[in-house]
Amino acid sequence: MVVGTLPGTIYPFLFNYLNMEGTQVMSATVLLNMPWSFKVFFGMLTDCVPIWGYRRRPFMVLGWTLCFTMLVAMTCMDAGAPYYPDDKYATMDPHDLTPEMIATFNESAHHVGGKFVFMMMIAAIGYVAADVAADAMMVEVAQREPEATRGYTQTTLYMVRTAFIMVSNILTGFAFNGKEYGGDFNFSLSFPQLMLVLSIYCFPVIPISWYFIQEDVHPGIIFRDYLAELWHLVQMRPMYQVIAYKFLAGIFENFSVTCFDPMQAYWAKVTPLNEKMMTIVGNGVFAITLYFTGKYGLQWNWRKMHAVTIVSVVVMEFIVTMLTTWDIARNQWFWLGVPVAEALPNGIAFVIATFVMVELAGEGNEGAVYGMVGSPLRRDQHRHCR
């Protein structure tokens, strides 16, 4: 819920409500995604530093506690008035705006967004820390599965995660589709009210992470020996090839433009509700793809499938971006429909990459290996779910 909702507020709240510039909105997106890039360090911490003899559960509790604290803090903050007192001003030609109209704009709205972005980033650090510990435990379980069915556990977990991200999109789609958010509803929640809802969802996860998860006591590990073993693993050909690929893929597959949200709002004229509805459909396709790939894709040629999926996504992204840029097809359903189609190759690529990570991880370094190889992967899934 939290992982799907916080990034989902960027377009309706930061861009439409506060009217922050495209560069600021893109910076907010980068800041929310940045903690995923440090998964390897969170993984090393949870591998090497057991708390009360446990390596995973305490970090899950601490992570969700930090996230919950930030959500409560944002609940108590004032979002202020929207930048435009009347939503019709947002779509008017700048030359048609009179000095009297401009005088009614809330110029301080731009400055309000910064503190919310900062606190959302801290909340993201919390749920990433919890996610790393949970992923490391998932790797331990997945490695115990029979070879013929290995991958079922991780596929099931990611299906559940995607399902709740769909729920979060429904929440933000209806709660943030008021006219002040660029939608067409006469009702909406304020940003602090939405944070209150997330706080209510987040709080039970803290005791659940401790009392409902079974973990064996671990004596700890000598950090020097841990680094030596990890370095030996990194020097193995399969490992450094995958790391090199993930590093380069993280660079070339995650290029973004600062004008993405302005294009979506002013050229494609996308409403928050329609954006969330199509995101829900895309996540549904993504979840179904996870299931069928996990069930039937274990014996596929992973290299060829990964290459095919990457080329497919690039071609589809190119078509929709170019046709919208050159005013050949500026339609919100065309703009939103192509990412739904991309969910199929993205889902296949995502599952294949998680299979590879489970096979590479060794005993005792599950968190670091999964974090090292999976950082670009989680950013990509996170961007897709947004």
C-alpha cells in the first residue's frame, strides 16, 4: 500500500495541486526512488548485524516504524491551499490570464512541496530497509525449494505485492481526482488525510513483522570474513557478468525526461483517475505475467527472452513518445494504453531477473547479493507501478 501510494501522489499533488515545475517533480521522483539504489548496503547490514540474535525481523520492524513515523508526521502537517484557486486557470492560455487572476494564485504553494518530498523520501528509506530484510528471507526460503519448482515462492510474493499496489492505485485514483488535483470530481481527500489512511494501514505491519514471521537465531558473522566471501563471489564470472549487465541496464533503461508530467497533463490531458485506472490494469497484466512466467518460464532461454522484452519496451516507448511529441496522436488513452502493453514484457523480464538473483545468492549473504543485483530491478518495477 505505502510503496504504491506515495509515488502515486507525485502527479496529482506535487504537479497539479502545488503546480511545482517539471524539474522539481522529476527530482521528487528521483528522491523517492533513490533509496532502492542503496539496497546492497541495507542487505549487508541485515546480513552481518543481528539484533537480539535475529537478522531479518528487527530490521523489518525498524524500517516500518520509521515509515510509520514519517506518515504520522505528514498527517499533522498543513498542505496549504492549491496554487490555482480555480482549476480552470490551469488550462487557460497564459496570455488570457489577467493581472487580477494572477494575483489570486497561491505563490507559496511551490515551497510547500519540498518538506513533503523530504519526508516521503525518509519514509521510502524505511520501507526499503524493511523490503531488503524481507527479500533476504524470501531468498532463504526460495533456495530450499526443489529445483523443478524453484521460483514459486518469489513469484507468489511479488504477485501479492502487485495486488496491493493495485489497491493503492484505486485509493489515490478516487481520493486524488478532485478538480484541484487535475481531475473532475467534486470531492477529494487532502494530502494529510491520505497520509492518515496510510498510517492506519502501516501500523499493524510493525507487530506482524515480529510476531507472525518465524526466524532462527543467528550467531552473527565476522565482517572481514563476510567481505572476503562476498568478494570471492563477485569475482565469479556469472556474478560479475550479471552485476555489469544490471549496472549498464540501470543507466540505459532508466533515462527520463523532466517534461514527462507536463506532457501528460497539457498534451495528453490525462486525469488522475484515468491514470490510476490504467495503472491498475497494467499492474493486473503484470501480476498475471508473473504467475504464468513463474509457472511455465523456468525452462525458457532467459537471455533471449530478456533481449526480446527489452526491445519490445523500447519500441513501444518510442512510438507513444514520438507521436505525442509531434502532435500526431495526443490522446490520454493512447498515452496510458502503451504502458499497459509494456507490462507484459516488463513482467517477464522482472521474473527472470529474480530467478537469476536467487541462484547467485550464497548462504549468509542473501541480503547483500539480492540488493546488489536487484537495485536497478526494483527501481524499474517501482517506476512501472507508478
